[in-house]
Amino acid sequence: MEAVGHGLYAGFLLFVIIFNFFIFIALRESMYFHYMLLTSMILLIQASLSGRTFQLIWPDLPDLQNLSILIAVPLSAFALTEFSRRFLETRLYAPRANRLLKSISFISLACLALAFFLPPYISKQLSVIGALTAVLAVSIVSPYLWYKGIRQARLFSCAWTGLQIGALTTLLFNLGVIPHSLLTVNALEIGSALQAALISLAIVERVYQERDHRLKVQQQVIEEQRELQRMEQRNLYDATHHPVTELPNRGYLERFIKERIGVVGNKSLSLCLISLNRYREIDRTMGQDNADQLLYQIAHQLNDFVSPLPGVTALETIAGTRIHVASVDDITLALVFDSVSPKEQEVLMMAISGYLLQRIDFGNLSLDLDPRFGLARYPEHGQNPQSLLRMAKIALDATHHIQGCVAEYCDDFNPYSERRLTLMAELAKAIENNNLVLNFQPQLSLKTGKITSFEGLVRWHHDRFGHVSPEEFIYLAEESGIIHQLTLWVMENALGKLQALQTSGYGEVGIAINISAVDLEMPHFVEEVKELLSSHEVNPRQLTLELTETALMRTPDLALETLKQLSDLGFSIALDDFGAGYSSLSYIQRLPLHKIKIDRSLVHNIERCQENYVIAKTAIEMSHGLGYEVVMEGVEELATLEVLKVLGADQIQGFWLARPMLWDFAQEWLRTFVADGIRLPEPSTAHRVSVKSTDSATNPSS
């Protein structure tokens, strides 16, 4: 029975050794090698102490029998400390204990080396001391880590407690401290078997934990790779889409057009750029967040509108949604028309422009974005995406100085065309040589029936190109940087005409001229105006300087300071085209204004359009409330004048009174008007009823 017990013990330890060997081969972790070495040394020590190695393995080598003990003890101490360090992860959880165990490992290796040189009894004592030190250190470190909550320290502590008890019992038995018995003789085998069983359970648990950890790591790697792919896709999406509208950007559009050109071959392809002309004003007035929301809303509503239209090409499809609109920049959208004839393109543009020209509902507001459309066709206007975009942009810019909001590219629009370059070069000469003229359109007081002033409107007749529209050459003046010289020319001529009016006995009649945003930004503008004023004996109050809302909002603080200085000089200041933009009313209230000119778009059809009537009425009342005179532009019909008189407008200007005319004709017209006079008609009974009913409809309290 005793032999069977020893055999089972040896077989179990051999199984543990082989089990750890395969784990070591599979995982390549030194911890399992050290435990395999430790178990092997324990088995060797047991076999050597019982004499079985001498009987069965080396019966003719008694010196080797003694040496095996001297080798096995320090090796077991070394394996114990190294296995403990790795299994308990002392480097991570107990750095000081890790250094202690590492020191004991070196001492054990030193004892192993000395076993070959020192006398056996000295070597044996050193080996035993080293082994006891290792056991003591592990006995302290393991419970300490268990106390700290390290999970793997629990089974380890239990396992090594059994081995320590067995080793201590065996040691005491060999020293003669405790008597001989079955338990004391086999204490080391029992303790080491218990330790091997518990440690094997711990190793199995650890293997499962490591497997789960590896699976988690692999899953994490997979998730990281997926996240990396998502990030790459997101980065690609961000690089090819506008950050606000989330629609394809210019780079995406260029690549798409290039691919489409390769597909359509010689067939036509059109690029349409859409500029939201008043978006910048809305941005400054409502703030960037609201402006971004508005841009997103407009872009996606436009996409929904054009989706069913034939000929509008889808740029991409996302989650089943076809995307037709691209965002070229912050205020410019784009569409691509594929294989459409000029007639089909015209039909498309009528539909799209009609849609965008409607007021856009945003929150509680109804906004007019003043959209402009520029078109370029492949292959007529460009052979590649870049040239098509450039030509479409030129056409888009042309809408600012031609009639209408839609323009298709032509050479006349090109700033580098012969006409544009010639006009740009000769405009400065025309200013210098006095080849420009001022036309004058009168303004009439609705209260006194007298002419209060003329608006001076600059005109240019070119020797080669004939009449050049003011929109075109003023735009050229701004582009070429001579707009300020043009303003000074107009001002000097207006002052001369004022002096002539005073000489003729019409000193109460003033003149109004337009100045630009560039003038307000010129550092010496006020001094230049002073110099011009000093050379003419006129009352500066008779010269009205008109500015648009856009000019004021370009550099509001600088504009305010410059206007205050001009007002201090005695000039009248007027806000032109009020209602055509989105300037801040709180800012306007701070301006040194004397007049507000209501834009013709609010005057048009006022006698029949209730919305225009209400807006004009509100604008007049607000202006009067702020202490400003009100001039209504674009009065072309008597019915319009009647309504404006009822609403309390101060002055009117428009074709009903007179068209712009040269100075000589203006003087003659003024003399005739003063001589004959004019009797402003009273509103007809029918029209008075119409106005009253509209008034009541819009103001229930009246």
C-alpha cells in the first residue's frame, strides 16, 4: 500500500509536470516552465530523501545521490520565487516584494553554483537556509496580496500553506524534533500533492482567464479596427462634405464632374451655382448658429425639391436618399444637369429659381435670400471641372450687374474678356477726363407738394461700347479699386450743381448722392470731403449722402464713426434701399440718420398687395418713431402715390414724377414745375375704403 501511495503521488506530480509543459509550449510563458521546474525538484527531493533515486536510477553513484539533493533544494527555491513573482504579478501589485523575491532567486542560483565547490555539509546548510528564506518570503507576500484583494493570491496562499506545512513537518522530522509516523514520513508528499492540486486548479482558472482576456483583447482589437475604419470613413466623409450642410463639398463635386465627363463623352452637362446673396447679412444679424441652421434647412429643402425634376443628377446616395445638391462654399450651392438641352435647362431654372425666390420660413421669420444663379455648360464653356466651376462663378458674379437673377456664362461676363479689360482700364480715364455725366431724378414732398431734392445718378457712354449700365461699371470700379475716385468725382459735381441751384434761386432744393462701403473705410475720406466742401459755397445740409444697409454692415463700427464725422460737418445722411437687407434695427438707431429710403420692392404693387402694404406701413411708422424722414422709391403709378400719402410717407421718387435726366433738362423741368406747380390728388373714395379695410384687417384695435 505504501508503494502504491508513493506511485500515485509520483504519477500525479508527473501529470502536473507534463500538463504544465504543454501549457508552456502553447503559451510560451515562463511562469509555467518555473512551476514545471518547481514540481520536478519537489519530486526529485522526495525521491532522493526516500532513497528511491539511489535504488532505481543511480545505484552505483552515491556521490550523485548526495549532489542531487544539493542541486534540487536551491533549484526548488529559485523556481518557487520565480513562479510566485509571475503568478502573483508582484511587479504590478507589490513592487517591493517583487524586488525581494528577485533577490532570493539570485541567492538561490548562487547556492546552486556553490554546491559544486563547497563541502557538502556547508552547501547543504546554505541551500536549506535559502529554501527557508524563499518559503518565508512567499508565505508573507501571498497572504498580503490576498488581503489587498488580488484574486489569484487566494488559491495560491491555500496551496502553499499545505506545502509549507508539509515541508516544515519534514524538516522537523529530519532534525529529530518530531517523532517518526506515517504522517511525518509522508508529510512533504501530502503537502506537495495538495499544493500541486490547488495550484493546478489555479493554473486552469488562470488559463481560462487568460483565454478570456485574449478573446477580449482580440475583440477589442477587432472593435478598434472597426472604429479605425469608421474613423477613416468619417474622415473621408468630412473631407468630402460641407461641415454645416453635410452635403458634398467642392472637392467631391469636382471629382464627380470629372467622372461624369468621362461617362457622357460629347453629350452636354451643365453646372449651376446658386449663391444666397443675403446670407452674410443674416449671419451678421441673427448669429452664426441660426445662420448655419438656416443654410442646412435651405440646402436640404432644395434637395427635396429638385429630386423629382428630370435632368438633375444625383451626386450620391446615402441610406436610400439621393443627394443632388453640393455645398461649394458657405453661401454657394451647386447642381449638375446631365444631358439636358438649352430649352430643358431653361425650364429647370425657371422651376428652381421660382422655388428659391419665394420667402423662406425660418422660425417666426419669413426671409428673402435674394438667390443668384450662374450656369456653365460642358463642353462649350469648359473641358474640365475647374474651368466649369470658374465659368459658372463668373456667370454668378455677373448677376450682380445685369437684369435678372439667372445668368449663363458668356465672354462678356469674363473679367479677362476684351470688353471687361477695356472698360476697367478706361474707367479711370473717364473719371479723370470728366467723361462721365450725372443724371438727376427729383424727389417730391407729399406734404408741401414741392421738390425737395434731386438724386444724382452717374452714367457713362463709352465711345466704342455705347451706354454702359451703372451696375456694370460701378462693379468694375469696385473690382479695380477706383470706386473711391468715382465717389469723389460724383461729390464734386454734385456740389457744383448745388452751387448752381443756389445761384438760380433754388437754394432749398438739395442733391442726394450714393457713397460706398469702401469710402467709409478710407482713412482720409472725411478730410477729402472737407476739402471739396471748402471749395464750394454751399450749405452742406443740402447734400444728402446715401448708403445701403449692406455698406453699413460691412464694417459697422468704422461706418458709425465716419458717418458721425460727416454728420458733424453738416451733411444729411440717408439709409438707402431699406427693407432689402437684414441690418440690425438697434444698430440703425445709433446712426446719425436724417432720412430712410424705403426699397422699391416694398412699394411695388402696394395698392393691391396686402403684405407689401403692411410692411410699408410698419416701416414708415417705425422710421417716424425714430425721428427720420421717409422717402419712398419706385413710385410709378398714381394709385401707389395715393396709398403712400395715406400712410404718411414724407417724400416720393419714381417714374410717376420724372425719369432721371441730364442737368440742363433737370433745371428746365424744375423751373416749369415751380412755375406751374402740382396739385397732389386726394385719394379716391373707392381707394380710401380699400385702404381703410386693409388697415382694419391688419390692426383689429383700430
